[in-house]
Amino acid sequence: MTNGFQIVVCGSLVPDPLQTLEPVTTPQGPGLKNETMLPSVLDPWAAHALFEAANLAKQIAGSKVWLVSLGPKAKLQQLMMTVAQKAPFELVAIDGSASGFTDAHGVAAALADAIGAIPGLDKSRLLLFGGCASASRDASVTLQLVGERLGIRDQFVGVDEIKVQADGSFSILERIEGGQYLSSTCQAAPAVLAWATGNLPEPPNNPQIGMANMRGVMPALQKAKPAAVGVGGIAYEKTEIPAQKRQTRIVKDATADEIAREIVEWIRS
Amino acid sequence: MAKIFALLHTESDGSLPKAARETLAAAVNLAAQTGGALTVGVLGAGAAAAADAVAGCGAAAFITVGDHAVAHPRYATDAAAATALVQAAGAEIVLAPNTSRFARCLPGAAHRVGAQIDTHIVAVGGEGGAVHAQRWFYRQRILGSFSRTARPWMLLVDGGVCPAWQGPAGTANAQEVPVAFTAEDQRTTVKGVQAPAADAQTIRPDAVLLFVAGAGWTKKQKDGQAHIGDAGVLIQGFLRSAKASLGSSKSLVDIQSEGQETLSFMSHMNQVGQTGSTPRHAKGLATCCHGEEPHAVGWRFINERRAVNLDPNCGWAQGKADVVYVADAFEVITKVNALLNA
């Protein structure tokens, strides 16, 4: 592995998971109530992908990380104030909707166009990273569609581990059914890796990394091209939060013996 | 008349997974609702024999790709095979199980045949030429009902949505579809499956009960000390006795990745919720877990829910569980284990 990898991470913003989400109808299709006001975080799976990318780039000399992010420019700017302190990357911003109701096909086209336009990108060294799904659309298809558009035929989904060999080949562990892993080896880049959680903790904030990243973030945001992503070919008939509130019985003053008996009866019923 | 195509795959032993039979049932229903013609396609090891196993499903035709190249799940060869099958079927509506194998390769196949694709489908139905589907958005928070007019349209159906198809086997006379696999398609070599250690506890879809352990198991207890070893013994004892599946909150598995002492048998594979799984079990028991929304969204398909927590105002008490026991989980699970083993 002489030249290192060029690692492109696709990741956008999603509403903070602690926020209450309420669907509303807009002229553009379904949306969220007060969507522009909701605090956002980097999509959790994409965040894992970014941390794994940064870790890999640190290990393999000559590697570089790009973060390609599609979202409203103003919200991306807010997001970068936190994300930029976590890992070194060069931002490629695309100005468009980050709604979970957008069509993955349109999003994939916008991402592929932006990645294809990265100056000096060498496809023979390209690793396309991202989350195995998003916490908004949760489609689990976007990264594969981007990979197809870029002509990448080695793709892995639900990745928890990559180990690179000296010759540039790498082994991958992908989550499959039953708590098992599918173990594969790939001869070389390019490849798509849609990450599950990986094995790395969230890096602490590093102001030096933040300062270095921010030098590129603002110009990237200013250069962000608009992308007309929307509901595409999806005809939404209804979006709703099904009633799920239960009448919770709170058992406060029972002894451990009484509670245990009740739980065992319930388990055996 | 709509051309409905049930696209299935085999396991490495040549059998059809349960999810494939469930999808076949959904496709049979959809064909009946729309008056469509059903074709069944199977890819993977022993595809022809697998087609015979479902020969009685009423499909007008069966097609297969059983080439050695698709004996194991691999994106490039699976995508090429699925592309060939969809094209050979002239499919307009493709139903496929949302397994890890198809979730990996079918988006690529959809791109190659110019299809639209939607995943995690929890309901599909139709009348005439129209097909409608439902899936969740924002991680099981918002349910969307929708349709598409573009064809082909691929729908990956989640497990547990339909009862598995059951019917007579027979002779399907399946037609093998030739696929020209290239060397480029085989740059990836599948080494095999790494199963968890025999004594490892993971989320097991076949278990009736899901037991979720939260970060509270690792916190200081009444005596001012953490009792992580005791917690491990109690939890594993419960899992053995109740034959339960083990889930976790994110905060508990994060403790491990941050290098702190925690339950050694717990990993991100156990994580339930926003960034974990959404398992389907008849019952769920949460212990030492606060029931915050990012975790509770993973309980969408748990029917009966109970929780043991010291906080009577925890998330579970806010309409997310049927019963909340305000008690010390160490004490309760000790007693529960004793009763289960009596």
C-alpha cells in the first residue's frame, strides 16, 4: 500500500434523536413540523463511518478523507461546528433537503455527481464510506446506488471491521443474520463500505483538528451546489405516527419476591 | 396484468430461508389482489431444488441462477444474477426478502435494470395495476404509506410481515438463466461465516422474550460499589433459564468501546434502538434501562413490554411499557432466576 486510500464518506444530518418528530404535509411532500428549527446531529451510522475513515487514514500513510454532505447549507454550517472537531476531513457540501422523505435515487445521483467532481480523485484508491442506513430515510440503499453510479462493483453492507494488508487488499466483516459476521477479502480498492457501528468510540473534540478543518469548511459551504432532491417518484398517501401510547401500570410498593413471581408468571404465560 | 416477480435466494445449504417463504406468501397474495401473473426466481446454491420446494405456489414460471459463483453472498455476482433474473422475468413488481444478502445487492441490481427500490416494507397490497406499500421513516417513528408508478419497482419485505408460505413441493421445471460472470465480479472472496462463540449471547429472532440490559447494571449500587461481575452472572443465568434473547441499550455498549469496565459478553451486536436493531419478539423485559426514545424506537415490534427500573418516572413509565416495576433489578432478577430454576 504505497499511496494510501482516498476515503470519501457520505454523511448528512438528521434530527437529534431526542427530539419529538411530527409529520406534516408541505407543498413539496411530507416533512416534519418545525423541521428547520429542529437541532441536528451527524447521522449516527455515518458518524461511525467517519470515525473509521479517520482511523484508517491515520494508519495508512498518504490517505485522505473527504466528507460529502447533502443538507441545507445553514444547517450544515451548524453541524460542522461540532463534527469538524472530531476527525480531519475535507468537506464537500451539497445544498439540498436532508429530509427522510426524499427519494434515495435522487440523493444518490446528487452524491455521485459531487464525488465524481472531486478534483484529483483516483478511483483506483477510492474507498466509499457511509452508514449502512440513515436515521432519517433508513432506506439502506443510497450508498449502493452511489457505488453503482461510480462503477464500483465491490460493495459491503453492515461493516464492522476492515483490516488492510500490505499489498492493498483488505478483509471485511459484515453483519448478517443471527448475530453472525460474513468474512470476505477484497483484492483492492475501489470498494463501497456501508458501516454499521464499527468498533471505535466517538473521538474526543480536538480543537486543533477543528481549526484545520474549519479553514476548508466555510469555502466548501460557499461553493455548495444546489441539488434538487425531493420525493422523486414516490407518491406519498399518508405519513403518521401510529398511536402507541400504552396504559402503563406502575408497580411501586411490591417486594422483590412479589415482582419476581409476577414476572415469571408472565414469562411462562 | 401486472407481472409480479418473487425474487428469492437460498442459504448456503440450499434451503430457502424463512424470510424467502414469507416474501413468497406476500407475492402470492399480491398476484391474487392485482390479478397479476407470478414468476418465481431463485438464486444461490441449489436454486433449482429450492424452486421445486415451492413449486406448488401457483407461479406461472420459475427461473434460477444456481451457478457456483453465487454459492456465497457477494455483491458483484449477486447483483449480476439478480439483474439477469429480473430482466428474464420481465418483472414490473419485484418482491424480495430484506435479508442481508439482498439488502446488499438489490439496490445495485435495481440501478442496472432502471428500477426504483424501497426497503423495509412492512405491508404491501394492490388492486388492479396499482400497488401500495408501507414502511417506517425516521427509525420506526413515522409510518409512511406510498406508491410508485414507475416500473420495475423492487420492494424488499421485512421479516415477520407475512406468515411463511407453506404448500406442496413438486417439479418446478425451473429454467436456468445464464449469467456471464467476469473476473471483475469475483475480486471479492467470501471466506465464510463467523458465528458467535457458542456461549455468546446475541439477539436471537426465534426467542419469545427479549431481555434488555441497560447501563444501570454497571453503576454503583446501594453499597457504593459497582457489581459488574454479579450483573454478568445474573444476566447470563436469566438468559439460560428463560431462553431469552439479549439486547442492550446504546449507553451500555458504548461504555465498553470507551474502555471502561462493563459486561464482557455485550457488544454493539446486541444494541437495540436508533442505531441498533429493531427485533421482533412477543415479549420484552427491560432492566436498568431508562427507556429513552432513541432506545425505545427499537421496541416498535415488541408486543408485550415490561421494565424493571428504580425510577418511577423513567421513559418506560411514559406509556412505553405495559408494566414498570419500581425495584432493584439485582434483587428482582436474583429472585426470578431462583423461581425459573426451581
